Amino acid sequence: AKAANEGTPEFKLIQLLKTGEEKTREEMGKIWGSQDGLQIAINKGMQSKWIVCTKTTIKRIAEEVKDETASKLKTMLANKVPGDYDKKMLQDLKKRQLLSIKKIKFYKVTKGPNFQPKRQAEIADLTAEMLAKKTWEGVKFKKLNPLAKGKELSTGNFHPLFQLRDQFRSILLELGFEEMPTDFYVDSSFWNFDALFIPQQHPARDMQDTFFLSEPELCNSLNPDLKDNVKKAHEGNCYGSIGYRYNWEPEEARKNIMRTHTTPCSARMLLALSKEIAKTKVFTPKKYFSIDKVFRNEATDATHLYEFHQVEGLIADTKVSLKQLMGVIAEFFNRLGITNVKFKPTFNPYTEPSMEIYGYHPILKKMVEVGNSGIFRPEMLLPMGLPENVNVIAWGLSLERPAMINYKLDNIRTLLGHQVPLKFVRTNPIFCLPQRKTDYSHKIICLLYTSDAADDTPCVDLGGRRIIKKKN
């Protein structure tokens, strides 16, 4: 307002000089009263071409001068809306401190359609009392928001590993398998090793690989129906095999251990099957599976723990071979969503031939071992009393390895053990396996016939159906 009424500094400066008059800076400074303010006036006067200056003098060159800046300021005092003026001019005046811009907000309050002199609270629930007394008629209810998030409840959560376990069980049941009882963790070395034709000198029976019990150290007795036959198989010259040619010790077989696999359950089921055959004189093909915890005394790393869950399956039939085993495994993993499956020859004491199963891990970006498989040796089956023409194909895999692939984890400790984050258990979404089904007519059934199979020989496919190979 002062500059608008009295004039800008450059206009005041030009008023102190007559046209063509020249004065020194020192003289003008005494008249002006401030060198700093004088310099601002000189700069703007030169910019407006009203004066010319040297290092020591100031000279007026303009005859008639009009203070347009002051006129603009007067206009702005009358119309104080900044949007009506040039932004560059406003910034220049603001920089020179001739102008300040302030935002002033105005609100207009009017009566709305729901205006009430006294505020009435909205009711959220319609109660039985309101219905009985008919007080709901004059009440205003809150609007319902069906998209509103409810209160988060602190409840237990189903572990992601067990979610996958149930899906594994469903797949195997759909394929016609029967679940075996596995309700014991402690077993004797006889069932865990000897009955499976694993020699008593095998490295797997050492302390560094197996957890042995100190109390009770030994089991009470060995199975009377199987003990003598197992002894003959190990010592040799029986069942068409030379065996391992050593003196089999019953005391070694009585040592109690934490089971290292669930195959002892398979051995018990096969022994029960042989007794059924002996009683009925009829052999019926069987398909069994189990999913339960096993224990290994081994070094822990990103893919190994002291304890883990083993998925095991077997098929007992007269016409099953390695081709059927590969077909069954391929179909099983296909239903898990793991299509890139490879096999590698290996050695197992109780299967021959034997194969390791590998699946591709998308996080580790490499093939990782997910299971083992093979055909049970005659030295394991014949002592149980099974007919010589009955073969048993079997496979086992860790539940944790496919879970790591499906949940895209690079460390097994994130999935099982004391290092599992509770947030992972609570917030991890349920993983649903893709519903993939193999075209049996082209991929699996063709694997169910061996090259030496007789015509009209019944076989069992993955879905539990009986298939007859017809003559051409």
C-alpha cells in the first residue's frame, strides 16, 4: 500500500533529479539515506531506461516518467484476486517485497436435506426390544457396507505344509490308493532295516545317520513269522540269492530307533497281504500310500532337516515293472503341477532297479532331488511269503521338497521347525494344486503293459480300473 500511494523506489529516485542532471553516488546517498535501498532504485531505474550510471555518478535521461508499477499496485488493492494478473509480474513484485500473497478460504454453510436442530445418533442394529416396543419407526439406521472389512480374529491357522499334505492325500485317494497306518515313530531295527534286506553293516545303521533310543534300548521280541526267513535272506543261499554272506545277529535287529523312513509300514502291509493270500488262495492287486514324519541324523542345510514328512506309495501286482513305476510317478507329479521330472539311476539295498527323482526348483533355478523309487527286491518279498510272480513298485518323496517348489521357498527352515515365522503361517494363502489330468489312453495305460505280458492279462491303471490287454 505504501508503494502504491507514495511511488516505487525507482520513481522516488527519478524525482530527485532533473532531466539531464547528474549527481555523484555519494550525494545521492546522503539525500536517499541508505545505500542498499539506493542500489535497488538504481537497478530498476536503469532497467526502465530512466537513468544511466557509472561507478561514481547517476544521470537522468528520461524527460517524462510514469510510475506504472505503482498504478498496478493501486489496481491490485481494488481487486485482490491473484488469478486476474500475470504470474511473472506477481513473482517480481513479491520478490521486491512490494506485494504479499495470502490464501483466504471461504465456506458457505446451508441446510441439507437431513438437517435437524438436534443431532440424532444413527442405530447400527435392529434389536428384538425395538421390534416389541415399535421404537424402530422413528429411528435412523446406519447404512450397511457389505464391502467393509470385518474385525480380524485371533485364531489358530492351518499350517501351509499340512494344507499341501491334505491335497497329496486327496490325489492319492483319487488314484485308487489305500492309506496305510503309520501311528508310531519308534520302531525296531528289524522292521526299519533287516526286513527290508538292509545288511547290519550298512552305513545307514550308524550313529551318524540314525537316532538310536537309550531307553528302552531293545524291543521285546522279533516277528516270529518273519525272523527266520529274514536271517536266511541275509546269510545267503536262499530265495535264489547269495545274500550278504555274514552271520545275522538278532540282538542287532532288536535295537530301537526313531524310524528313518515309512517303508517299515509298507513291509508290514506286504506281510499282511501274504497272509491273506495264504488264507484265501487268491491274490488281489493292492495300492498303498502313507504320509507321515520320519527322522534322520544328518547335517541340516537349506534342503535338509533332522525330521521331515515322507510320502510313500507302492503297487503290488503280477505285471508291473519299471515302465509302470515311471508312469505312476510322472502322473503323480503332473497332478502336483511339477511337469519337469527326471530320473537318475541309483542304488538302494532293498530295490533293484532304483531311481532318484528330480524336479525343477524355480527359485534355486536347478533340478533338486525330490524322491527315490524302485522295485522291491525278491530278497525282501519272498521271505514274507509273497508269490514269486508278484512284483512291488514303490516310491518315496519328501513332502517338504514339493512344498518348497510350490510355495517358492529357498530354505526348508521357513517351512518346518522352530524358525518358521508365525506371519508366514497366518498370512500365507492356501496353495491349490492345478487340476491336471493325464490322457491315460496315450501316456499311462501304454506303460502298464510289459513286453512279456501275456494276452488277456489283467493290469491295474492309476485310477483303480481293471484293464485287459486284448489280442490283436
